[in-house]
Amino acid sequence: MTAQLAFVYLPTGIFILLFVAVFVFALYAQIRVSSAYSKNSRIGSRGRITGREAAEAVMTHAGVTGVEITETQGHLTDHYDPMNRRLVLSSENYRGTSLAALGVAAHEAGHAIQHKEGYAMLKARMALVPATQFVSQILPFVILGSFFFVRGLTGIVLDVAIVCYAVLSLFQLITLPVEFDASRRAKVQLVELGILDRDEMPGVNQTLNAAALTYVAAFVGALLNLLYLLSRRD
């Protein structure tokens, strides 16, 4: 308890240094994932199977049915939509046969497997989605309101901001095991199904491990904001 309070009440200058460090880490994570994806998207798989085919094979092997695989525009816009049971792949990964494309597609299929199996962390994240969307919408107004209508973040405005970042921090924390587990499942399935040979896996590992850093950065950033706001509360 004492050590925890001592951390919360760190001087503002220390928090500024921590914010800078987190910003640099987040920037590094984005650069690394962009670099890893760009590099491995140029390395074709030997089997020449597409991302769509890989995702379908992974789900079929796991007994996942009723999930639609669709194509979307944009760069790295891939995601699994558990509400509509839809696996969405960007065009470069839907049609691509690269190591990066297969890694991303299998990762998203890993989320579909989590959904089928009732993976507890995925269920917890799904339960938090409405609250997370709500606080994400009101947080900009809270921050702007603190500048234009209140002398800084104080009183009820500060409390609302704390609640918002508490929800975001919890969501990002739960996201970590969800994403790590989906990547683990993807790596295992790609080899077990013979979609990739073991000597092709370093490219997949590099891509998915770099992507994982972005989730870590998001959690650390949200948590640091929460701790800073708590340090300002009387």
C-alpha cells in the first residue's frame, strides 16, 4: 500500500519524463511493426496459399463454423468481429501470399477460435467494448471542457477523466492476453497444418511480435495517464 501510494504521488516532472519515455516507446513500436510487416510482406510463402485460404484452413481445423471472411480496404485494417462473426482482412492480406499476410490472417483466425472456445479474456474484452466506446467518445469533451470551462482538470471533471482512463486501462490490460494468445495459436496452426515450413516462421514471428508491442504501448500509455490523474486528486 505504501509503495503504491508513493508511486502515484510522484512529482509532475517525473511524470513528464515518463510520458516522454512512453511516447518514444509507442513510436518505436509503430516503426517496428511497420518495418517488420513491410519486410515480410515482400517474402512470399512457398505454398503460395493466400491469407484468406490460411484463415479458412485454421478455422476449419479448429471446428469454427459460421464465420464469414471478408475483404476490406486500408493498411492493416484486419480484425475479427465477434458480434457479427466476421473475420475481416485487408486486401493485401486477404489476397496476399506473403509471410506477413499469412501471419496476420492466422492471427485473426486465432480470435475466431477463442470465440468458439469461450476464451475468458476475449469474453471480458467483449463485455467492456460498450463502456470503452462510450468513454472514448466523451473523453475528448472532458479534456477540452477542462480548458475552456474549468480551470484545469479538477473536481467532478477530474473524477470523470479518471473513470475514463480506468476503463481504457482495464480494456488495454485485458487486450494483452487476448492478442498474445491469438498469435500463439496462429504460429502453432500455420506449422501443424503445413501452411508454412518451420524455417519460414521467423518472418511470421517477427511480424506478430512487433504488432504485440503496439498493444503493450497502448496499455502503458493509458495506465500512465490514469496514474497522473490520480496524483492530481486530493
